Amino acid sequence: MRSLPVLFMSCGLSLAVPVQAEQGYGGYDAGGYGAETLDERVAKLEKKLAGQVLVDLNTQIERLQRELAKTRGQLEEVNHKLETLKSQQQAMYTDLDQRIRQGAGSPPAASADGVAADAPDAGAEGAGTGGETRTAAATPAPAPTSRPVAPPPASDGAAREAAYQRAFGTLKDGRFAEAIKEFKSFTARYPSGDYADNGQYWLGEAHYVNRDFSSAKEAFQKLIKNFPQSAKVPDAALKLAYIESDTGQIASARQMLNDVIKRYPGSSAAKQAEKRLQKMQQEKR
């Protein structure tokens, strides 16, 4: 019976040894972890992960901020270009409107084209003596023929003027695409004579306001080549200089504007060229 306590003590010692071995030394377990609860370990891990997530989020936010700043800069640049284009377009409309208001599109005096000469003169018929008049009245009229008399054909000059005025009216209404078609048709049908130079000039103006600089340049150059004595030549030369400026050919534009001033001193085109040069100087172009 005395051996029973000894036996119990030895069993207790044997059971205590594995527990101490599992806990290890210095409060660390066999895996090297501190003697802490599972909840504490999870909390530390979550804290560590949360810190890394915050770092990643901050990095992403900084990257997005840089991209946003870059996008804003690009947007400001686009807005600036848009405002410049709007300003140029408004200047084109204003210039065109001023030219129209100043009578730049007024056609030259139309010729009679033989219409009056072909018609009988009522004054001439009654210019003779009374006897001559009575004799003419007594003369029997010729017998009517069976073939009906066709009405006199419309004068080419009248048709030319009507076509020009129609195209010019379309331009004044701001329907530039239609005006281009009508002026093209007009210049093709009437390549010379009255209104031909005006038609060629306004064709170029319609292209210019429509920002088709290539077609406008071609139209103005054709005017200068085919109608060197036309009153529209200085304006066409001015618009060619404008086209150079609008397309970024600044050096060429300056040279052409100065050429307009020298060739056509005192003209409206020369004054406009001087204003354009001053504007380019202010814009440091």
C-alpha cells in the first residue's frame, strides 16, 4: 500500500514532461511561435496584411492621381486647340460677312447682250410723218403661217447672271456645301466672261470657310492665273497667305502677307495683311 503514492507521483512526473517539452524554452513552442493564443496570432497576421493592403492602395492612388493629372493636362490642351479653332472659324465667318456687306460680291453691270436690239423700238415706229404712219398702218399684215412662232430664247447674259446670283445667295445664307456645288457648276459652264472671276473667287471663299484649305488654295490660284487683271486678285492673294498661316506655314505666310502689302498698296487686302501680321506678332508666331 505504501508503494501506491510513489506510483502516482511517478505517473504525474511522466505526464508533466511532454507538456513542458511541447511548450519548449523561453515561452516558445516547438514551431518557434510565442506562447500566445490563436486569436492573438490571427490578429497579428491581419494587422500585417492590413498594413500591406494600405501600402498597395496608396501606391494605386498615387498612380491614379498621376494619370488624372496627365489627363487633365491633355484635356486642357484639347480645349485650347478647340477654342483656337472656334476663334479661327468665327474670324472666317466675320471676314466673309464683312466682304459681303461691303459689296465685295456685287456683280458687274450686266450687258444688254442684244436683247434690246432684237426687240422693236416703239419710238422708231412712230417717228415718221403722219402720212408714213398711216401708210404703215394701211399695209396689210402678212398671212399667218401654219408653223407657230417660237418665243425668243433667253439671253445667255441673263442666264449667267441668274446662275451667279443664285450661287451667291446660297453663300450668303451660310449653306456653304450647296454654294460650293453651285459655284462649281457656274465656273464650269461660264469659264470666262462676266462673273467668271467673281464666281471663281467665291468658290475659293466657300471652300475656305468650310476649312477645305486644299480646295480653297486651288480655287484662289486658278483665279490669279486665269484672271490676272481681276479686282479679286489681291483678295485671292491675301487668302492664300491666310491658308499658309492656318496650316502652320508661318514663315511662308509672313512672306506672302508682305508681298500683298507691296504689290497692292492702299488696297483693302493690303490693310488686312497688315492686321494679320500684327496679330501674328502679338501671338509670337
